[in-house]
Amino acid sequence: MNSDQEDYRKLLCSTSMGYTAYYVWSLQARRERKYNVSRLLAALSSMKRVRAEQAFRALGEVGKTRLNVAHALAGFEPDMIASGPVTGISTLPRELLERAAQALGEGRDLVAEEMGDLFVCGSCGELMEGAPATCDVCGTVREGFLSFRATESMGTLGPHTIVRQLEQTWGTLQALVADLSEEQLATPAVGAASIKEQVGHLTDMDVVFRERAWLILETDTPQLPNAHPPTLVQAARYRNHPMIDLMEAFYTSREQTIDLLRGLTVAAWRRTGHHTIFGTIPLTHQGNWIVDHEKGHLIEMAQIRHDLLDHRTLSLPHSLVFEILEGE
Ligand SMILES: [Zn+2]
């Protein structure tokens, strides 16, 4: 191995580890509802990934796909080289991490004003705050950047997909509750609420979402109410409600929501409201929020149903339970 190769090998090892560390830390921050800190960690993770990719290519490990698949089958075994610290090395990442540490020390997420949109150069992995026209390091144009925008922190689904997914939830719920007794539907899993509580909770959230959507559509850049998104804990009372009532409440609410959203123009979806944590966000941000939130609960309910019908102990995988995002 010549010294160039050794440098690349070292870089590949350190950036691969850094990528994994930042990626998993980003997921964890999201579970803790620290969305902006999560966005920062996701950007840092991408920065490492781009650099790992560069090093991997420089080492000549990437050929035609036929060859790569053959290598994969043969059991690709890279030389590992100890590399020293793999995170928190360069200037801007350090500065941003210090801002995050400060906010977390105060028991809160970074707010929109404290961290701008982040971009990672897709060619060289340079991290940028704000949106320069080109990468300072390698000259790549803005179109080649990976973006980590506050407005996209909840996801990047477009209007059509958001509405379609919101429409599909009713059918999914019907399938999830079919043939389960009232008692089964009220049975909580370890670390998770019962199906009844979750359905009641989804209705609560749908109401919050619709109120916000209405404000965004009907008033100019409203302050979005954030005091009362109902948490799952407050849904405990639904355990005693008949399932048919809970389903009807969801159906009625969701129909109203779909009525509000159906046929909106792209311009309407771009209308904005102001959110304390995310800053000025378009309606699509909130649409992604409700879809993402709902998806988490639907997965959890599917797991509960599966476990109930299998007569297994109701203990959900850790990764599943805490993926559900509550109340922002
Ligand atoms: Zn660059």
C-alpha cells in the first residue's frame, strides 16, 4: 500500500464510522423530537457519506456493476485502519454542534432562528449553512447540493402524495381493527398504547392539523398554535370508548380534512404559517408531519394486531415504539 492509498484507506474508515455515528444520532434526536438537532446530525452524516464515497472510489473499489456484484459475493474485506476521532473535527460542524449543545443544555431543540438551512456539497462533502451559489471548496453549483432545509425537516412528500396517504388511512384502520374484540382493542402493548387509544389520538391530531391547515390557507402567515397538540398520554380515556365511536370520529374528521385539501393549487400548498421551532413553514411541511406521524402509529398498530392474533406477549420492538413523532 503506498502512502496515498493508506491516506484514503484511513479516510474511508474514519468517514464510514462518522457517517454511521451521525446517522444513528440523527434518528435518536428525531425520536426525542429535537427535529432541528436531528437535521444538523443528518447533514453531518451526509457530509461523511460523500467523503467516504470519494475515498472508496479513489481506492479503486468501484468498478462496473457486474464486477461489484462479483466482489460482493466473494465477500469484500477491506483493511481497517485506526483513525483517531471521527466526529467533531472541522470548524463549521463544531460550531453548529456547540449551538446544539447549548440548546440541549436548556432542555430544548434548536429553533429556526438559531440554525439556517444546511447544505452538503454532493461532490466534495463540504458543509454549508445558508445557500451559497457554489461550493467554496470545489465549485460545484447549488443544484448539486444535498439539502437539509427547515421546511423539509418533516419529509419531502408533495401535495398529491400527502392527500393520497391521508385518504388511505381510513381503509388501513378498518383492516387493522377487523375481527378484534373490544377487549383486545383496549389492550396496551409494553411501551405502547392500545389500538383504541391510538385511533382516538389520530383523530385528535387530525383536528390539530386541520386547524393549522385552515389558518395557513385562510389567514396571512399565522402563528401556528403549538400549545395544545394532544399527546398520546392524554388519549388514555379512549380505552373506554366503543371502537365504533372512535372509528366514526376519525372518519368524520378525516373527511373534513380531505375536503379542505382536495383540489388545492400548488400555490395554496406553498402558503405559510409560523411555527416556533421550524420558523416559517409551508402547508406541505405540516402535511408531511401528519402523514409521518400517522405512519408511525399505523405500523405500531399493525404490530399490536399481529401480536394479539398470534397470542404472543405484546412487547413491541424498541425501534418501532419511539419512531412515532408526537405533538409538533
Ligand atoms: Zn464542493
